[in-house]
Amino acid sequence: MNENLFASFVTPTMMGLPIVILIIMLPPMLLTSSKRLISNRFHSFQQWLIKLIIKQMMLIHSPKGRTWSLMLVSLIMFIGSTNLLGLLPHTFTPTTQLSTNLCMAIPLWAGAVILGFRHKLKASLAHFLPQGTPISLIPMLIIIETISLFIQPMALAVRLTANITAGHLLIHLIGGATLVLTSISPPTATITFIILALLTILEFAVALIQAYVFTLLVSLYLHDNT
Amino acid sequence: MPQLDTSTWFITVLSTIITLFTLMQLKISLHIFPQTPSAKSIELMKTDNPWESKWTKIYSPLSLPQQ
């Protein structure tokens, strides 16, 4: 049962060819490009979405932080689209893989931290010691703050992986239970079906929220460091 | 857990880097956000008369400032 449950999270290869490349490169192909002033609905919808994201996310940043807007917009679009596509049956979601999420979290976090150290060295080092701490606690607090700094990318990656994986697993389990229960006792099957419907709605929300949270935290680390 | 099988990590990380840092950004940077069109002032569109745009030899030499 263990092997079967996690079977959908295996990186897909077809006869030895890694088709995971094609799967990860699918979301950019869904984005349209148009040189017209007014294009079709699909393109206008994407344009509106990007404008909404930029306005919501980049207002708090200084001009130096706003140079990251393309990066953050592409990050939130990538995570959101991969999560939503993963809710279709029998699809592979790259964000369930720890490798993808670490690959997204570590460079962005490291970039923000290195930016902070290069441009505002004193302020970045001052983050390690909050104001007003008793003198005796200083060594321990510096150690704790360092650990909490280095755990940020790990937390980003693991949070996204765990949330999406857990949601997919729940859908698998409850869907399987509903299927088995239809032949045993239909009223219980309807209850589990209602649970499944609610869970799917939750998963839609989680897909979008996780994208938002990831990007928001990266933007927060950026704000600290610019 | 299949997520911890590191044999596939290289290809996944490579394709994620290419997708996130090149493809997505290229596609999103193609979106144009034009400013709302505003009416131009008519005065600015006034063009010069032909004799005002290029100096022509219309002044007699004796009427030029003496040097």
C-alpha cells in the first residue's frame, strides 16, 4: 500500500527518457505573447493578473527591491500554474518534488541575503541581535538567529512540498475510499464523496495560497535586505 | 518516499532553473502595459514654414550685419 500510495510522486520517465523536463517546461508555454494594444481574452486576463500581482506585491519595496518584480511575478505564476495543473487527475506536479522547491528557494533566498550583505552590511548584521536583549543572552541569541536565518530556505522548500504532497495524498486516499465504499454501502460513499468535493475546493485554495505565501516570504526577505 | 530519490534531482533542478529563470521571465516580459493615451497639445504640432526651417540666401550682403 505504501508503494502504491506514493507512486504518483515518482519523477516521470518514459522508457528512460526524462519527460519531467517537458512537464516542468509546460507552464511557460501557456503564457501568451501579443504585440497588439487590445488582444484576446486570454492574453488580457494574463495582463490583468500580472498587473494585480505587481501592484499588490511590489508597493512596499524600495526602487532597488522593485528590480526583482519580474523574478517574483514569474515565481508566483510558475508555482500557481503548476499547483493548479497538478489538481487534474493523473498529472505530475513538480512542486511536490523537494528538488524543485529547493531549487526555487535556495537561489532566491541566497540572492536576497547576499544583496543585503553587499549593500547594507551593518543593517544585515544587526538582524542577528534584536534590540533590547539582556547582555547575558547575547551569545545564545546570535546562535539562534543564525540558525533561524539558515533555516529560511529549507522552511520555504519543505513547506511547499509538504502542503502540496499532503493534499494530493488526501485526495488519493479519500477518493479510493469512496470508490471502495460505493459497492459496500452507498450512503457512506455519499458522505465520503462530499468530503472529497470539499477537499478539492480546499486544494484549489491551497494551490493558490501556497504560491502566494512562497512569493510573499521571498519578497519579505528581499525587503529586509534592500 | 520517491521525493528523496536523488538520482533524478539533477535533471529536475536543471529544468526548473531553465524554466523559472529564463522561459517564464522571457514570456512575462513580453507583456506590454501601455500608458493611457492622452491628447497632445495642438500647438506642439505646428510645423515651420519652409523658409523658417532652413536658412536660405535671401538677405542681400549689404543688409547683413557689418563685420
